[in-house]
Amino acid sequence: MWADTSSDDSVGPGSHSAQGAVRAPETSLESGLRLLSVFVEHGPTLGVSEVARRTGTAKTTAYRRLVGLERAGFILRDGQRYRLSWLLFELGSRSTPSWPRGLRDAVSPWLTYLHVRCRGAVAHIAVLDKGELLYLDRVSSPASPDMPSAAGMRRSPTSTGLGKALLAFTPIQAVSEVVRSEPASRASETTTARSALTRQLRLARRTGVAIDDGETERGLYCIASPVVRSGEAVCAISVAGSRRDLDGHGFEGLVGRVAQRIAADLSVGARPAPPAREQRPVP
């Protein structure tokens, strides 16, 4: 069902060759970036001892690296602890629209459109990054249902509507790697079993829509559709809420049509603007 891709057998810097070459020692830059990732996973604030423990380094080494990152503006001191700075937020904000050009800026107005049209459901955009689902943005309101999602959050893609929409248009080799990386056991309602997942991805590829019915969190219902260019998903969009509010109201078709409209506008380099409901509905 997916186009297979051949692997690149070339050996890059620091990788293991067929002869078993040893990976090069970690550079200072790599150490600093690894330290920053600790804040992403275990923040928002961390002390020197916790940073040292989570990076496997001595406290003096961790402190020296924290001071260097503070001088460079990437982290800030918060009393006796440290947190990521606004500079990283600025860098992240500049990177998310970079490929395709204007991706998040182009999609965000449509998320607002879907949020309003789909009874206040939470609208999302996400991409597949290193085998994980990465949320880029969400649109909600105080009346929207609570759910575990936020810009910058990562999840397993195999039990989410967004993830399945993306995997349905991902080369089979990459899908297999994602499935192999899944934990041995997950929640009782998840569909990580390879045969079940394969059936769902085939259906999503055929219909252009993927469903999460309580797999991410009990009681939540999600309708997702991929934004496809040149046969592969650039990103996926979704609406999520209760089954009562979303199932059986034709929203699957609406989300799918919006995804197609975004893909078409991205292909010609236009910035799509969602129509007013009463003036120009999505075709």
C-alpha cells in the first residue's frame, strides 16, 4: 500500500560502518544540545543536580554547561533553578513555517474555521518527526473539551487520528520502523497491533480520513486528514471532542475537503484564507 524506499547505505560522520567503526566522542555542541533536550522532556525548571543526573554527567560539568548556555541566551536562571529562554521560543516560531514555506501560517486560519464549524471542537495541526507525532498548533476556546495536546507536545502516532492520517501516506519502511519502536504494552483501547494498524492505514489512505475513537484518551473522538503533496503527507489536521458532537454530522468530509484545499494552496504558494460560512463554503 505504500511506496517502498531504499535505504542509504552510506556512512556519515559519527555513525557505525559495516566494519563496526566506533562512534566519535560527543562534542561540546552535542552535549549542550542534549542538555537542552532534558528541559523539553523534564522541565519547565531544573536544578543543577537534576540536570547532572539526567545527562549522566558530574555536577561541575552540568553547571559549567548551564552557565555557558545562560551566557548564550538559551536558558535563564530562575532562583536556584534554570529554564529555557524566550530565545528558543523565537527560534522555534521561525522554524515551524519553514517547510513547506508558510506551513503553520497557512494552516492556522483553517484551524479556526474548523473549530467554529465543528461545534467548538479542538483543532490541531501536526507533523511526523523522527517517528513521533509532533503538534505544531491547536485552536480551542474556554468551552472546548479538555485534552492532552499542546504545541510542541509529542505522542506516539499509532493511536492518534493525526498519526494514522500521516502514516497512511508514509513509505512502508518508515511505518514499520515506527511500529517496531512502540512499547510492548499500551492502553487497552489502543490499536498498535500491526494487523489492526495496517487495516486502519489502508482505510485512511483510501478515504483520506483517520479516526481516533478513545485511543488517545477515553471519551475523546478525533477526525483527522492528511495534507498530501507529491504522494506523501506534509502534515495532518484534525478536530477532536466528544463522539456525540463529532460523529455522524458530516465532519469527516469537511475536514477532508479542508485538507485538500490547504494542499492545493501550498502547491501554488498561495496563503489560503478560510471562507465565511455563509459566503463561500469549502467545495
